[in-house]
Amino acid sequence: MAKISKKNIEEILIEAIEKAETELPKDVIKALKNAAYIEKGLAKIQMEAILENIKIASKEGIPMCQDTGIMTFYIQAGTEFKYLADLKKMLENAVKRATKETPLRPNTVNPFTGENSGDNLGRNIPYISWDMVKGSECIIHILPKGGGSENMSALWMLNSAEGFDKAKKLIVEHIINAGGQPCPPTIAGIGIGGGADICMQLAKKSLLRKIGEPHREKKVAKMEKELFELINKTGIGPMGMGGATTVLDVHIEYAHRHPASFPVGLVLQCWANRRKVIKFEKNGSIKVI
């Protein structure tokens, strides 16, 4: 457990990014092992290969996938956090250094010129989502997001009369059409309500939740379970090889909506559900969770 200082925050950030890329959370590994246990044939072979890949990455300290993703940070910061004004710059420095030191694949490309920055930085990247709260603590969620699963994102602007039944149908159909492209078994993040941008942000943020942790509201948790069962009945299976496990979990978050619209967003996360949490506590200590 380190102590907070301006000098060591950047080092902790670099270490956390490296661990996010090389070590999966325990809940993800448990879910993947459960999938390997129930699968048969090619699907089982694929799951065993994934688990071996995870083992080697952790042991050797190397990224578990050649696509190390684009960094997204979700920050819940106390307005009295001592280093709040410097945090954005420290995050950018950490990403730049981690690109060389981990190393990470340079993934940030100018959409107009095609030029790669070479350091995983760029206009509005890394993306930082800020949630300001009272107090002096700060929690940072690190989410490296690969391009293959990101490409399978979807947005539907439904009318209010269509509602949940149409949303469930569209989500399942979209995942069937995606097949093995998002590198299943995936985690399906779903955002409902708000607006076009809000529901997509909620869908991605839902990926921060642990696998096996249902939504706190029973109605939402019921829909998560229903979609989980429907999607796994599609038979797409690990890496599209066929099988019982197409998703490891379904996470839904929502916002209140306008009466005239029913926005639904879907963001898929591949089996490499990479994430890490750093907590800067008010007593001056730092925890990498």
C-alpha cells in the first residue's frame, strides 16, 4: 500500500495500466473457467487456449492480446482531492510511458490523416469520464477497450411504444449477426434511456461491474438474466466456434428518457475483460484493486 504524493501517483498509474493489460480480474477468470468446464469439442479447445493465454500473460508480464486497446478512465473524484488539477496530465503521461514500458501497441490514429500518434494519446484520447463528489478521496477505473469488440457496438433509437420487447429482439439479432467478430464469450453492456450519447456511455460504463454481480434493481436484474439466457441459446459459442457460452454476463444501466424516445445502446467487451481500479484514500494511502 503506497502513500499518495505527486511524485508516485504517475508510477502507480503506469503499474495499474500494465496490470490491467496482463492480469484479468478474478471474477473474469472464474467465469472463463466455468465456461471451459461446460463446453465440448472445438469450443472447449478454444476456452482452454484462452485460459493458457491468460496464464502466460500473467506469468511473463506481457499483454494478453496484441490489441492492447484504447484507454478509457472513469473517475469519481472528491472536490477536495489534493491532486485533482494535475490528474488529467498525470493520466496522459502514464499512458504515454506505459506504451513504451509495458509495452502497449500504439492504437490512436487521426481519423482524417491516418497518422498514428505512436504513444496512445490523441485528440480527446484517452477519454476521461469525470464524476465529482464531496470529499478528498479519488477512485479511478481503468478500461482498455479493444477495437474488435468495439466495432460490434450498436445504437437504436426506438419509439416509446416499442420498448423492451423490441430492444431485446434487436440486441439478440445483432449479437447473432456479429458472430465471432467481438471475440466471444463477451460481456454485453447495455444502456437504456437518456439519449443517444447517454445510453452508449452507460452501456460502456456497465462493463466496470463484476461478472456475476446483478443490477441492484430487481426488474433490471430480471432483464439481464433473460437476455443472458437468450443470447447463450444462440449457440455462437467461444470465438464463434459454436457452444453454450456466447456471453459471460449481461450488464444493464439506465437513465430516465424523453417520453417520445426509447434509446438503447449496446457495447460488447471481448473475453479479455481488462479492468483495474485505483483508490486514493483520505488517509493518504493508495490501493490498486
